[in-house]
Amino acid sequence: MYKINKELAEIFSELSAIYRFKGEEHRFRVTAYQKAATVLEHLQEDIRNYMTDDQLEEITGIGESIAEKIREYVKTGKIKKYEKLKKEIPPDFIELLDVKGLGPQTLKTIWKELNITTRAELVKALEDGRVEALEGFREKSVQNILEGLNEQEKADQRILLADAIEIADWLVEQLSAQPGVIKVQVAGSIRRGRETIGDIDLLVSAEPQKRERIIDFFAEMEGVRKVIAKGDTKVSMVIDQAHRQVDMRIIDDEEWGAALLYFTGSKEHNVHLRTIAKDRDLKINEYGLYESTGKKTRIAGKTEESIYKKLGLTWIPPELRENTGEIEQSAQNKLPTLVTVDDIKGEFHTHSKWSDGLQTIEEMARYARDEMSYSYMVLTDHSKSSRIAGGLNEQRFLEQFEEIDQINQKMGGHFIKKGVEVDILPDGKLDLEDSLLEQMDWVAASIHSHFNRDNTDRILAACESPFVNAIGHPSGRLIGKRKAYPLDIEKVIAKAVETGTALEINAQPQRMDISGEWAKMAIEKGVMLVIGTDAHDLANFKYMSQGVTTARRGWCQREHIINTREWNGVEKFVTAKREALGVKSS
Ligand code: DGT
Ligand code: CA
Ligand code: CA
Ligand code: ZN
């Protein structure tokens, strides 16, 4: 993302929070600033490119007053209004707004009544009973707030894969530009594609005489907050972005494979490899694979393949390196050929301006075709019960069909498929009439309400509909924000197989739903999976690669993922379910 876009997005997001704190009467501003922040985060170009001939206001989501502030920031590096408002509220409080049990009103009371302005003081007052003594606070709400604070702290310890990748890409770019650098690669949990990331591990190979300069450059780079340790071969530091720790190791190119293998992990995978080495009278460490007797000759280390090979194994994809059976399968040359991004033929989960997306249908479709090189895109706007998301009723969907037909004609073909993300209502019924669903090319059904109860029955009921082809984000979790609702995944999997319903791997960074672990359970029982980015704008399409990563962590091959089919193959899946459940195809 462009630096200036990011800075402005952060300011607007903070302004939105400040107005939320100030009160209900500002709710219009709260939404406007939040929207502006989202737009900036996803903008494909430097915002300054829009300033040459006053095009700022033409960007959806940027009104006159916000455009004014963008110009002020570009010109002066500051926004006066923001600087002023920021001083009116204790800085810690912005981050506390989203904590369970807190909120603007509660925070204001605590601030005014107890003169508390920091997180630490707040925790103290919650613990020593001062908050409980305030009018309107009971022991239960105090307990609730403490729990909320605890959860937030835990969530802060790990960040989402997508955010970590963005930071890591930036660091790789900085390092790659240094003289003497031969290779740079991200290792650790990012390379394995875990959903959340603790710290960022980077591996660099370089000409020995340039090492010192590279290390110094890295430790003194802009954006470094604190250096924890610095030596001849490594730096550990904390950077400003997401307050992340970064571990960088610099090695000889000869050691590349051994170091990459070691620092990719997982630790459990490494430990298991070590026992295999031992059984063969070998010793493995981050420098290479050695004979443990006699001359202790180094027998491999330049590439990962060479090490695995000498251990009697085939190369293991990083996503599988969790010591959950991958080493045994590799020993028997039985590892699956995992699905790759290149296998993906189309996108199944997109939203347009018709509901809560930021782009028109045509903009989404042209991007999917021309930039993502897909051969189809399913449009899946929300149904009417999702009011906040601007869900459509039956009539509106019929109107949307007409627009789709027109755009398809213009684009020459049937690139856009008619679909919907239909709400599963609390009683398990669907939010739209069968007579409409029957006209759809693809129907995903999702839960968007009542997250606090067991939702197994709702999902089972949705699977029974002949028109539902997939269950969207089945667990309902938002990583770090909302736990999955109670769900009997085994029952869901059994029903999906029985009815010919696919389960979604939703690739939104906060969702990653279902997880790799559940994906593996599902395919082992014969469930078809569908990867959807749930794109609400053009920038979201790129999450497909993360969806594929999750599928790979679930040991998925091409045939397990419906996106790898051309559209006529998808049609077969849709028709098969309808016919099995007694609906005649038209
Ligand atoms: P994270 O940072 O919590 O998301 O997870 P990782 O897997 O990136 O863990 P991290 O950063 O502590 O270490 C990176 C890799 O280095 C890890 O995956 C394997 C290797 N490693 C670290 N400590 C040890 C260790 O004590 N023994 C072995 N065998 N490997 C280790
Ligand atoms: Ca790490
Ligand atoms: Ca680390
Ligand atoms: Zn949804």
C-alpha cells in the first residue's frame, strides 16, 4: 500500500473512533471517516495522483470535507482538526473502545468520575473496586470488562497472516535492494501460512564481506523502534508497524537450504527430522546435514531438497510442516500434489455496490477477468435480511439479473454468473424464495445473525435445500474478535457429503473460515470445497492466494476445490444436487 494512503487511512480511522467516543450525534461522521479509511486502504494508486485536477471528490466515499483534509495533509503533513480532537481524548481510550464491556459511554463515565486516562489505571480501578462502586456498575460488568481487556491483550500478541505478509514484503524489498545480498526469503509461520503470526522471520544470504553493512542498515532503518539483539549473523528488533518483532538471520549461500529448513519450522517438524537424522547416524542443524561419526563430513545443506533427500524423504511443502503425518507420508513418497494458485479458474464470492461492495458489477468483473485472468466470476450480493449490508429482495435480484445480462453482453460472453449469498434465517429457512434461487447459477448460504447459539441445525437445514451449493464462512469466527459459534462440524461435514453441498474456505484475512484443519477433515469425508475471497472491492481479489494457502494446509489437491473446474464442471455439481433432491433441470 502507498505510504501516504496508509497514513491517511490511519488518521481517518482514528477520527472515526474519536467521533464514536464523542457521541451518538456524530454517527454520520463515524461512518463517513470509516468509509474513507477503507477506501484509502484499498486504493490502487497513490492518492496524490487524484489531486492534479480535483478528482478527489470523484472517488466513492470521499466527500468534500474529507477531500479538504487530504489536501491539507499532503500540503502540510498535518490535519489541524485531527490534532485538536486528538488532544480532547485520552490516547489509550481509542484502542479501548472495542473492548467487550466498554464503549464510549462507559469509558466517559470512568474518565470523568475517576479521572482515569490510561489503560493501566483502568485495570487498577477495575481490580480495586473503584469502578464497581460507580453507579450502574455491578460486579458482573467489571468482570466482563477485565475479561475483554485480557482477550484484547492476547489478540495483540499475534497478527493476521495478511497483515504480516504485507509487512514482510516491505522488509524483503528493503533488504533485496542492499548491495551484496544474494537471496532474501520469509521463513517461520508466515512461510507455513498459519492464520496468525507471532513474529516475522527473515533469511538473507549475502557475500560475507558485506554482511556487517547489511546488518547495520537493517537495524538502523526507518521504522525500527528498538533493537533487541544484534550480532554478526542476526538482528532481532521491534518495528513500528503492528509493534512486531522481526528476526533476521544472514548466512552464506552454501547454508541456504539448511537455514531455510530450520527457520521455517515448525519446531515440531524440525524435532521429528532430527530423530530421523539420528537414526541414520546423521546430525542436522541450521548450517547443514553432517555425518555424526568419523570425519563429520557435511553431506547436504545448499537446498532443502538435498537435505530431505539424504533423510530418505521427498521435499515437503511448508504448509504441511506441522508434524501431523507429513513426514511419514513423505517417507513413503505419498504426499499429495497440493492445489496451487495457478489451478484456480474463477471466483465464487463477490459483492458489488448493489449490496455492501465498493465497486460496480462491471468494475469487479473486468478486474476478475483482466487482472486475475479468471474464466468466470460469481456475483453473490447479500439477501434482504442483511439490512446493514444493503441486502436485496427478490425484485432487486431480478433487476440485477438484467444488469448482469447487459454487462455480459458488453464483455462478450457469460463471464459473470448469477449468484447470491443468501442469509440462513434463525429457524434454518432461507431468506429468498425458491423460485428465485432456482434461477441462480450458484447459491451460497451464510449465517449473519444469532452468533451466540449452537448453529448446527441452521446449517444442516440450509444444506437440505436443492438450491444451496455452498455454506459460506461456516464457523462464523472473526479471528481475534469473535469466536466461532458452537458448531458440530462432523455433522455438518456428513450432511454436506450426503446432500452434495460444498463448504467454503472464506479467504478474508479475519475469517479464514473454514480453517486448514477443518478443510482436511472435510475432504477426507469427500466434501467439495470452494474458495471465496468475499471481495468487497478490487483489492480483495488478492486474498485468493491465502485461501489457497489454507486449502494447502488442509492437504487439498486440485480435485477437492471446485474453483479449479471450468464453469461446465461447476454446472455439473449444481445440477447433480438438484437432480438428487428431485428438482428437474430447466
Ligand atoms: P510464530 O512466530 O509464533 O508465529 O511461529 P514460528 O513458527 O515463526 O516460530 P518462531 O518465530 O519462534 O521460530 C521460527 C522457526 O525457528 C520455528 O518455526 C522453528 C525454528 N525454531 C525456533 N526455535 C526453535 C527451537 O528451539 N528448536 C527448533 N528445532 N527449532 C526452533
Ligand atoms: Ca515467527
Ligand atoms: Ca522468530
Ligand atoms: Zn457473509
